[in-house]
Amino acid sequence: MGGKLGTLFARAGHEVVFSYARTKGKLNRLARDAGRKARAGTPAEAAEGADALLLAVHWLRFDDVLKQAGDLSGKVIVTCSLPMNADDTALAVAHTSSGAEELAKRIPKAQVVSAFGTVPSEVLFDVFEARRKATKPSLVYCGDDARSKKIAAQLIRDVGFDPVDAGPLRIARYTEPFTLLIAQLAYEGKGGPELAYRFERLGQ
């Protein structure tokens, strides 16, 4: 997810730093494939001077990547990470809190927005290619800071989705389980994982 979104952010014109992978070679390949707007770097290098950081790592890696990133005070953190258990069979946090809220507790001086996790990564390039169409798939996001949510909404538009503001960060308690429904339909249902969703208001 992080590699694909970073590639699309770069192709949309943003300066992107890919970081935190098992090998530096993977980061270099991602940066090369994403184009001249992208480069590879450490988490600290990615955080330095960034307008926004995308966190797309396994729940169990949060502490490690945050330690490597350094001081994130004032940073906008867009997370698409689900709080899955070690064998990825169930949510480790649900109902009374969320992975996004727990992340916000760990970095209280940063601004966390939950976004991008509710669609399969396999659909991202197709949505980006169709981004100029009048009708776009929806993508929900939530957070507590208006400026940070505005940044996240623009990133969502840049990738080709219609951003849907779901409210404060606590709404991630609902969007994270919703992600598991989307995953069930994408990977266990018929038709493959190139799946998106759209909300429409009727009767207006």
C-alpha cells in the first residue's frame, strides 16, 4: 500500500521519500519506478521537512518506525495501517478504540488522520488512471485537526478518489472493521481485488 500510494503521490507532483523497508534495494526500486519526484531515505530523512507522512506498516512495527522517525511534533501523519494481530487474523484493537487512536496516543504532538486503508491496494492505479472522470469512487477519512484533514483530503483527490469526511478520529473504530469487510469482498469474493466503493445521497 505504501509503495503504491507513494508512487501515485509522486506522479501527481508531490516530492516523495520512500523509507522503512526490509532492504534498501526495495526503496531504491520504488523511487526509481516512481520517477524524478521520488527518492529513498531513512524514516528520519522522510520526516524532516515533510508536509505529511504516510504510515503504512504493520501494527507490530509501529514502535520501531516511530523511534527511527524521531521527533514528529507538529507533523501530519496519515495512517492506513490496521491494528492486526501477529498472524493477521483479527483486529488487535477494536470497538472501544482504534489503531489510529492508539497511534495518536503514542505521538500526541503530531496530528493523525486515518485514510486510504479502506480500499485494496490493487485498485489504486486504476483509480488514478481514471481520476479525471466526473464520477469517482469514495474514500472515507477521519481526524481531529482541520488543517491536517484538509491535507489528507487533497492527497485523496490527487490519487483519484472523492474524499468523504467521516468525522473525528474516533470514527476509525468503525472504518477499521469496515476495512475487513472490504478485504473479505476483495480477496474472498468473486471478481478480484480491484474493488472500490461509492456513497451516494438519494432523494435530494
